[in-house]
Amino acid sequence: MNARMIWRRVCNGILKLEQHVLDNKEDRLAKQLLDDIGTNALQLTREIFVLGKKCDWSPADPGLKEVCEVLFKVPQTTKASLESAFNALKDRTRQQKAQRMSNWTKWSYLILNRYTSTGGLNSVSLAHDDFNNISSNYAVQEQAQAIPVWKGLKHAALPMDGMPSKSTLEEMWRPGGYMSNRVAAAAIAFTVRSMRDNFQSLHLAWTGRLLVDREVYYDHRSDEFVIALGFFRYAAIVLPCNVMEHDGERYVVPSAEMMAGTHFLICPGIRDDVQHVPTTVVPPGCLPRELNVLTAAKVTGENANILKAALKI
């Protein structure tokens, strides 16, 4: 599947899921699926959708290429805008007499951090108007105008009332990080697959957890063997494998050409579409020389139902 087709399906799937949620407000599972995607409502995402729709997701389109280069081509974007910024904030906190800061002060330092531009992003810049807007008092505005550019920031009350509660923040933002990104990717994969039946199989998503990590499975639908590498709510990340035979024995070998990308396996229901393959890992020194591989798992029995296999493992 080429990139153009993937982009088109992802965009169409997310838009269709959004419409489904609007039309079926009682569908809690669809709402959860949309929330797990997380970034669909961002302005940047919507602009990418518009650009992609206009050019039918052609990778050669100048506008789409420019956006992709700004987002992904610059070096150290994530490190500069996140890791370095928070490390600098910790250093600032340690330099304080009380070694602590209010949350508002921390947020101000993060917004204005000097590391953002080194990662290719535009950081927030201050202007005199920013100080004028915080107070209607003319004397305060005069003081703001007299500030040298920019020796330091004067203390001022922010035009906000109180600190948002944890529940309020959780309603507006979802946690970031490795696991959250993997859940979002699995949610998108499940969205693309589920839009074929108008999201009628959402209630079966949990059954994917029956795919036990580091076990081998056979997918009848694609006629391929895979190794399960982890489950992320809607789908399991898998590594496609090749099957080799020697002296009547079958060996499952990871597919080298498939290791570069991420592959998902969605198993909606406890049917026989996906079966567990009992295997045992063979040490490199015990592999037949004719296989010419460094690692392999030997098939030790017949394919079994994934539910029964999960209970035994």
C-alpha cells in the first residue's frame, strides 16, 4: 500500500468517524475511538486535510511537501521543543531561592523557551503591547514602555482565574508520550478498518488483547504468519514472517524487508480468522545450515484457537 493511499484512507476514515459520532451521540465506543486519535481536531491536522484533499494526496504537491518538511525534516524538533525546554525549566527552578515556581511561571518559561527556534519552530516573541494589555492603568503601561529590550520580565498578574483542575485538564488534553502515540496509531488503524462496516465492529475491539506478546499467529485473511509485539487497545503491532521448510519441519523466520515499517493486526472477534501457532525458539547454533538464517522459531504443533491458546500460555 503506497503512501498516497494510506493518507487518503486515514483522512476519509477520520472524517467519517467524526460524522458518525455527530450522528450517533449515544455511541460511546465511537466517541472513545475518536478521543484516542486525539489530534484530529487540531488546526494543523485540519489544514493538512484541506491540502491533501485539494491535491488528492499527491506526495509531489508543493504545498503538502512544504508542510511535511516543516514538521518532520528539521533536526531535533522534538528534543528542542520538549526535552531541552523542560530541562531548562528544571535548571531555572533550582536557581530560585525557594527552589520552586508557580505553575503559571513555569508555563511562561516554557512558552518563551529559547530552544524552540533551534529545532525549526517559531517561538513566541514579546512586544510592548503584551505588557500594555495586562493592565488598563496608564502608569503600568508607561513602566512597560520603559523596559529595555529585553533585560528581563516584570512580574504581573495574569488575566486568568485560578488553576484548572486535573479533571478539566484531562477533558481538554490527553497524555503524551510513547504509549499515547502507539494508542493513537492503533486507533487510526482500527478506524480505517472499521469504516468499511460503518463502525459496527467497535464493540469487538477488546478481543485483540488475546494476541499474546512474542507469540506467533497465522492470519487466514492475508495468508501470512506474524509475531505479536504488543497490543494497543484496538490493534496489535506485529512483525510479518516467512515460513521455511527443512526435513519436514517448518520454521517461522522474521521478514527482513518488513522490519522497516509498523504493521498492525486487527482481530475483531474470536473467530478462526487468526489462529495461534505453537512454536519454540531455536538457538542459532542448532538451526539447519540450509536455512541460512540467524534466528527462527520451529513450529511444534497444529494451529489453535486464539482464546484457548491465550488461556494456556
